[in-house]
Amino acid sequence: MWTRHAQLPVQPRSHARGMRSFACACVGGLAFVWLQASQAQITLPQVPVPNLPVQLPVDVNKTAGSITRQVDVEQLRNARLVRVRDLLRKNRDVIEADPKGAPIIRSEVLAFSPTEAALEQAKAAGFGVVRETGLKELDARIVTLQPPQGMSTKRALKELRKLDPGGAYDFNHIYTETGAIEPAAQPASTTQMPSPSGAGLRIGMIDRGVDATHAVFRDSKIHLHGCGDRAMPDPHGTAVASLIAGQAAQFHGAAPGAEIYAADVFCGAVRGGSVDLIADAFAWLVAEEVPIINVSLVGPRNVMVEYVVRAVIARGHVIVAAVGNDGPAAPALFPASYDGVIGVTGVDAHRQVLIEAGRGPQVDFAAPGADMGAAIPGQAFGTVRGTSFAAPIVAGLLAVQMKVAGSPTVNGASAALAAQAIDLGAPGPDAVYGKGLVGEGLQAELAAAGHIEERSK
């Protein structure tokens, strides 16, 4: 394990990249965008959603790649807000919106390693302790507090910050995945390939569930965390894992045969993707001494996540994250935008950045994110699109680079990977492609798996 030195401040500091909070949730599948945009408007005063057109101006008979090139970025951003509104409308008893429209768990406020005096003060003010999430490996804990009867979640956060100005409190935000998957027209052959190059590597992921029984993982050991004793395979989690370590006759990820540590933070639950579950997943991966962690989830800036991410990086772990699909003009998404996290954008087969991909100084690398396939549950494959699927490629390549170059630090491995990158856009590092495109050779092989044809949903 690599060692880096960092110290958590008492209070969160301003980010050097000038990030802003935003209403979370990623852009979903393109058909989902079209169908949701055609539904009647729902009135939710708490969510600042602009008026949407009855139907997006796209031809659903065209390919997914063609559709995304025709839909403008503002409409993609509106589609994300539609998804947020739908989530809130269907789960009013559990989920509500924060002041900026991001989904949060209703009547819960999180405290990062509060002192006993601060907890007693909160209890005296009528707050109840719902649960504690121990983060022993990070020398921290997250305490979930419930406000007194009749107090809103928004007011509860203000009251706790007023009671304990030196403490760290925030909403229990919900984070979501950042990509779309289309089932393939036909399955790919899963004939075993020899000499997996990722053998001996350990890579973690925080995502949805993984189908560990899929044939592409025959050379990989998959460790599962979350959901109790239940295995809950999901297309998104399975696809991400396959792009890291999967291997078949016409398909292989960036580090085929690598050992995967997969934390499922959704488990099919309404509160899936919440901050406390993400923090627990990070702590588990640190305890298992997994050096590289992929996060294909996005959400708003959150004090708990920021502190946990800093603690994980300070212990020498590498975090790779998708920058998200809210469009080039959207506010920064997290955790990709935190200092020290390697942010990844996606490109299509023509080396064009995905029109929905986020842009800014948080972009460190570009990798294939469209016009390619990935494994999904049921011994099948699917076509994928989104920055969710570019990030695991970079995570796998970094792991291989560390193995090949023997680099003891992420900076060394990142520099070596950057030296291999194809410079796109403006000369040198830029806000669209970062240090350049890596893993391009994988795109053709992934697209060839099962002769997958990209289609609209």
C-alpha cells in the first residue's frame, strides 16, 4: 500500500477547483429521457425544475449515438431534473429535496465524528440518534440524527450547525449511477482467454450489485459487500466490473482477471446510494487494503463524503470516479471533483467527448464511454454509454500500470498513464479531455463482443 500524508481539517475547506453544489442524479437512458419528458408535469414546490417540452426533438428510430448528438445539452440537463422529480414523487415518505433540489433521506442529518458533548447537546435539543456507522479504518464514525417532531430536515441541519459550529453536519444525500445500458441483440462467446494480464491485482468498486457468476469473471475472484447475505446482481454494477476485470473470447476489460472487491450501496432499497452507505463501503475497502477504488456514482458536494474521501486518499488509496453526465455547463459532480480524485470523462468511437459529459478542471483522463459493450446479468452483454463506463477502464489501466512500472504512488502511475495518452482537444491538459484519451484499443474489442449493435432504448 502506498503512503501519503494528509490531515483532515476541523471544518471543510473551499475546493481549489471552484466547485459548487448541485441537484444530483445522473442522466439515464435516452429512451427514459424521451418517455419521462413526455409525461405530465408534476408540481413539487421544493424542486427547482424548469418547464420541459412535451417531447424532446429526437427520432427514437435512430441509434443512441445519433440521438445524443441531436439532443442539446440543456435538454439533457432538464432530463436529469425530471428523473429527480420522479424519484421524489414516488418516495415522498422516505425521500425529499434539499434546498437545491438534490434528493436526501427525509428527517435525517449526518454528523461526522461528533464529540460526546455535541451529541448530548443535540439530544437535549430533542434530536434522537438513529444509528452509527463505524468507520474504524478511517478513525471516524458517522452518526445519523433524527430531528424533533415537527422540525424539517432543512431546519434540523441549521440547528445542529448552530449548536455545534465546530462540528461537521450535512444531509444524507442520495448518489446515483452515470450511464445507460441497452441489452445486446445477441450474447457474446465466453470462451476463456489465457494469461489474464490483471492477475494479482486488487481493484475495488462502489456501485450496484455484480453478477459474480457471469462467465467473464471465471478468472477473477469477486468479493461482495453490502445487502447482508443476499446477492443482488444489477446491469450497471456488472457492466462496470466487467470493464475492469472481465474476460471472454471477444471481450476483456482493462485489467482482465483482476480480483474485484465490489461494494453494493443500493441493494434494491429506496434509500440506496445514500451517503452513510457509501462511507461504509469506503471503510470496507480500506480495511481490505484495496489500493484502487472505482466510483461510477455522482451526487452533490457533501461534507461526509468529502471527509471520507480525504481520509481514504490520505491512507494511500487511489480513487477513480466518473465526472457525470449532466452536460458541459452543469455544476461539478462529486466525488470526481474532490482534490486527489482522478476524474474520468467518456468519448465515443470517433474520439468525440460525450455530449452529456461534465467538463472542467475535475477531468483528468478520457476513456471509451460509448460504442462498446459490457457484461450484464444472465450471461449476456449490453451496449453501454456514459462516463460510468469510462471510469472503470481508467481504474483498471492504472492498476496495470502500477504493476508493470512498479510505481509505488498514484502520482507515478498517473504520470506514466498520461505519457501514453492521446492528446485531444486543446494542446496539453484541458477541461474536456483532461490529460488525454487512454484505453482506446479496448473500445474496438469491447464493441466486437457478440457483434453488439448500438440502439436507442
